[in-house]
Amino acid sequence: MAEGAGFRNRAFRFIVLLGLVSLFADMAYEGARAISGPFLGALGASGAAVGTVAGLGELFGYLLRLGAGYLADRTRRYWPLTIVGYALNLLSVPALALASRWEVAGGLILAERTGKAIRTPARDAMLSHAARLTGVGRGFGLHEALDQVGAITGPLLVSGLLAVGGDYQVAFGALLLPALAALSLLMTARLAFPRPQELEPQRLDFKPQGLPSAFWVYLLAVGLLAAGYADFALVGYHLGRSEKMPPETVAILYGLAMGADAAAALLFGYLFDRLGLGVLTWSSALAAPFAPLIFGLGGPFILPGVLLWGVGLGAQESVMRAAVAQLAPAEQRGTAYGLLNAGYGLMWLAGSALMGLLYDVSLSWLIAFSVATQLGAAAGFALAAQTTRLGG
């Protein structure tokens, strides 16, 4: 019993260490993302160039995860892939302070997204081994909550530096500090936990197997969820255009959404460990009204709509990863996380583009599409849960 408690404590320390890595990493790259658009514009990039860089960055950031996850499983080199990915991801950020042409800055932004693609499946696979001891929902929920602390702090740091008279170079240069803190903590985790897969008890009856049918049903539901989830860029655009809301108020609402995201990650992670995959059915249905509240009713309904948007995102970014740890066998989790991230990202991009077109045509059609896909995802998660119970 004492030995089991010791393993759980070690697993918890590993999750906290990687959570702190994510906290400081998010400070760096989310701080940079908050001002990358205006920075490219200041260097002479056109609107089309900014959009192209942003779109390619997201494409690289998600599509490359397929190959990265497969490579992690084939080589079992989880730590080298994680370290290389984080180094590229984080050191590209302060390097933006040295960029004097938008093409160079655009290349660094693409490098940052590529680094994130390389390290995410391998890192999540390692996290899954530890989370199997602490409860996968709680483990990934805690990691997501720490991650969101950094996602809030980084943009606030950059905003504060610019507000007191600093320029873009000062802001990007300051992000070297959280980047180095993240890399230092990452190396500490590497030294303390050289083989995190040993935290999870190994099956004695191991046989090579493919991903179960429940995983593919689950992946389809994830795609529906991503397709109908409006990007906050579209939400902010709507609030500024239709509600005449100043940018600083939009930024505050985004911060509140990230706070709701962090709280929801912890809550739904806890519920997942107690109630299973069906929790995603409830969270998807709960968040579905965000579109009619924000894009339809507006006014006093905007705040609850934004908070529901954050709650849904928190459930997605914690429980969705936790579910893979239960659905996929340990030896194929890198591949499974690569499929999850690539599928989610591609469907998010496709859905965002479609909702952008619908926004210009009819808000009613946008709302109908968003609600229908969210409810379709809820039904898909229920089916995946049923398939899992049946042993599929």
C-alpha cells in the first residue's frame, strides 16, 4: 500500500513539473501570439500576409502532430522529441526581437508552431503514464489549469510592457525569461523522471493491437466539436463590430474565458475520473448555447455566453486528452494523440473558415451550424462511451 502511494506521489510530482513547464511555456508563446499580428503589420506585412502566416502556423502546428506522434511510438524517444520540440517552440519567441523583416518574423512564427507540433504528442503520451496513477481526468485537468495560468499571464505581461512605453523588441526580449524557466524545468523533469512510462503498471499479457473502434467514434465526435466551436477571433470581431465593444473590454472578456477554462478543466477532470467518457457529452451540451447567447441575443447575454465558451474549451483541452489515455493502449498513445490533435486542429480550421463565411451571410445560419455540431458531438461522445462499455 505504501509502495502504491509512493508511485502515486511520484506521478503527481511529474504532472506538476510538466504543468509548470507548460505554465512558463504558455507565458512565452501566448504572450508572443497576442502581439504577433500587429508586429507583422508594423514590419510591413499586408493583411493577406498576416492571414497566410497565421493559417500556415496553425496548419503546421496540427498536421505535423500526426508524424510526430507516430515517430514517438516507433522510436520510444519521448524525451528527445519533447525537448527538441520545446526548444524550437520557445527559443523562436525571443528571437522575434531580432527580426527586421516580416518574412523573417513569419518564419520564426512558423518555427514556433512546428516546435509545438513536435513535442505535444510525445509529452502527452508521457503525461498519460503518470495520469493513469493519479486519475487521468485529474492529471490532465491539473496540467490544463496550470497551462491556462501561463496563457493569461503572458499576454498581460506583454500588454503591461507596451503600456509603460516599451516597444515590440522589449516585449519579445522579455519573453526569453519564461522561455528559459520552462526549459530549465523541463530538464529537471528529464533528470528526475528519465522513464515516465515506468510509472504506469505494464500489462503482463501484452499483445500488439490496433486502436479500438471506440477511439474512431470518439475521434469523429471530436471533429464535430471542433468544427462548430467558434474561434475567439470571430467572437472578438463580432463584439467589436456589432456590439461596438472597445478592444480592452474584449481582452478582459477573453481573460475571463481563460479563467473559466482553467476552473472547468479541474472540475471536468475530477468528474471524468468518477463518471467516465460521458462527461464530454454533458460538457458539449452545456457549452452549446454560447453561440446563440453571443451571436444572437447579445447585450447582457454576452458575458454568460463567453463564460460558457471558456467552460467548453476547458473540458475539451483536459478531458479530451484524458480520454485518449483510457481508449488507446500505452504503446500507441503517441500515435493516438497525434491523430487527436491533427483531427481537432484541421476540423477547427475548416469550421472556423465556414463560420466566417456564414457570419457574412447570416448569423442565424452560423448559430444553427454551431449548435447542431455541438449537439452532434455530444451524441458522438455518448456513442463512444457506449462502445467502450461494450468492449469495442
